[in-house]
Amino acid sequence: MQEPTPNYSLEPCPFCSIASAFPFPTAPLWEGRKEELARSVPSEQESDCEKTSPSSFVVLRSRDVVAFLDILPMTGGHLLVTTRNHKVKVADMGAVESREIGFWLPLLARTVAKVTGVTDYNIVQNNGARAAQVVPHVHFHIIPRPETMPEIKNKSWTMFGRGQRDDLDDEDGERLAGEMRRVLREEVERMGKGARL
């Protein structure tokens, strides 16, 4: 675990709490990559949003990467993709974590686009408090950009850091995360057919 940065609170990391609440299941020694990928998408029974407080809506819990809905989304389907182990910035990530984030980001971006019906999106990653990183645990935002944007008081979007955001309703979060898990399973299955993993 990284030493605390003076600009951040010493409170427990919420992303580490989510990663701990949704562990990657123990695998048989003979399991291949295809089976490991399939088990990375939790079942409905393994996805209880009340394992953490506040609720967390997990879409992916692989050996090295966890993805869950942002509880203060900028738009519907706003997904966070993070390392399982605590790293503050991209520069702190190791080779395996970097490779796995790179592997999952396109699959998760396609999943978000299919579920929301929005094909335009931002993938944003902030490094450090001055760069608008609010939670000191490296993470990427996949933010759908619908054609019709929600009504915003000043008619502008804040790309980095805090902007117009509302709490994610538990019922909506469960429904959306469930649909994303279903589509992500399909993406993993489709990718595994005939592909070297």
C-alpha cells in the first residue's frame, strides 16, 4: 500500500473495501484463461450490492481488476475500472495490473455502450489531487455521452473532477449492473470462441 499523500484523507480506501467485499474466487490449478475470464463476471448471487456501505454495484471482479458503477454518476452507465490492489496513480501500477486494465477496458467500454445505447463515451483517468483525483486509488472512468445531455444549471460539463452529479438509486444500480454483467459475459464468451487468450 502506498504512503498517504498529504492532500488526501487517511480514511480507509472505499475502492479497497469494494475489492475486498468481492474477491476473485479460488480457481482449480488446471483452470485455463478462458475459464478464469468467465469467472471474473460475478453471478447475481455473488453481486449483493449491500456487501458494502454505501452500496456497490459490481460488474467485474477479476484477479487484478474490479469494475463497478459510480455511485455519483455523471451520466447513466458511468463505470469505474480500478486495480484490485491499492495503487494511487498509474505510475504505481505494475506490468500485470497494467496489462489487465488494458485487456478489460475495451470489453467494458463495449459493454457500457451496448447497455446504455450510447456509442460516444469518455475514458478518463486522473492522477493526484491537483489533477482532480478524488479517491486516491487509481481508476478509470467510462462515461457515456448521450446525444441529449441532462439539464445542467450552468449548461457546461465538468470533465475532470466534480460536475453535475446525482446519487445512483439502488434499484437502478442493481438493474444496470445486472444488465452490464449479462452483456460482459456475452463479450467474454464471444471473444473466447476461436481466440487465443
